Amino acid sequence: MHVPVLLQEAVHLLTEVGGELFVDCTVGLGGHARAILEKNPKAYLVAIDRDPYALERAEENLRAFEGRFSLYHANFADLDQVLKKEGISHVDGFLFDLGVSMLQLRSDRGFSFQRDEPLDMRMNPQEDLTAYHVVNRYGEKELERLIREYGEEPYAKRVAKAIVTARAKKPIETTGELVQVVSSVLPYRGGRINPATRVFQAIRIEVNGELQALSSALPKCLDFLRAGGRLVAISFHSLEDRIVKNFIKAHMKVLTKKPVRPNIEEVRANPASRSAKLRAGEKR
């Protein structure tokens, strides 16, 4: 079961000024959505996710609130189209819980480097671009660029060259094979972080167009938010956090001068939460 991160903090910031219409742009298994609906018995929630498997689980987990939510299989970059289908013009709050979920990490879609799985990494399995295509078809310069920009990997050039050299002998087909290639040219950094972590992050972001989707979605939220409405976003790496931070600072009243971080109890209970940062803004 995916444990919702910063649950109480997110729901409080989203709902403390009232309102009855909320949009969970990354509903996942429905943890945050359930808390919103429990807190306000009059609330209605539009729930969006690009992962159809997550939506199936969310529907099960929200069954007690039948009639108070709607589920949409969509990219949150298209949230304006979803809301138009619902006939909604004003929203009281938007929530984003960004990054990859435990459901996806434990699937067989190649999100995790801890198991040997086919190189896929698609959050929406119906889309065309896969990690296999990125790893085996992108040119060396393009690989270097995305590993440096999206993975913030200082040895991006070395990794890109190693990938191209390895795939010239045979295609790199699984996560295990990719980890071997990456680990062979990266220095051991110590600690719990696998040397391939940043490379996997970069490829996943590329496959799913994550940063472009976020940059597209945030201005659309502002179009639908009522005055005083809230935007709450939880991010797990600096690239997403920077986009959220800059958008809120430029266009909204900042509610979190510093990002809200999980307390030590939450990190102990859920180590995956340790990198989470929550930011919130209010429409002026």
C-alpha cells in the first residue's frame, strides 16, 4: 500500500479556508483524496491519474464516498479538458503529489533498479515512448543532456558513452543490465543511494514528460482557482520543486516560505518520504 506523504499537512493547507470542490491531480491509490473527503463531508473531488492501475485501486479505496468523486484516466497536463467535461469553471483547491508511487516501484514496469525487469518506466502503459527506446535509440549527446539535466548527474558524459558502447554489442533490455552499465563507470558514493539512482530518474522523467507536464498544468490551475483557492504540491527532487517554487512565487500568495518537510516520525515510518518537500500558494 502506498503511504501518502505529508498527509495531514497537505490536507490542512488545502482545505483550511473552506471550499467544497477539489482536484487531486495525482490521485494514485487515493490516500490524500480519502482524507480530503473525510475531512469535509460536503466536498466533491475530481481525481486524475495517468496510471490506469492506480485508478483501479483508487476506485476501490474511495468506494465509501460513492457519488462524491469522479475518476479520470488522464495526464494532469490536460486538467483543463477534464474540468470542462465535468462542467466545472471554479475550483477551491488543487493537489499534486509528484514523482513515482510505491505501486509503480513494485510493479514489473522497470521503475526500480532493485529488480531485473524490462526497461519500460511508463506511468501510462498506453503511451509509446519507453525506457528501452531512450536507452537504445537516443544519440550519445542526447543521452548526456537528459542525464545531466534531469538526473543532475555530474558524470553524465561518462554514463552516456558507456551506454552507447554497451548497446553496440547488444541492446540493453532490462533494468539490471542498465544498472551494471551505469555502475561500471560511476564512482561509489557511499551511503544508501544506488549509483544508478540519478540515471533512472532522468530516464523516467524523459519517458513520462514529467517536467513539461508540470509546467503546463500549473498555469491551468490558476485559471480555474477561485480567489482564495489553494494550490498544494509535494515534490521529491529539486527539478520539480524549483518549478513549483518559482510558479507560486511569481503568481500566488506564498503560504510556505520554506518547504514543509516530513518530521522524523514520518521518515522513520516511511523512509520514502525523506526527500519530500511541500509548497503551497493561494490565489490572490
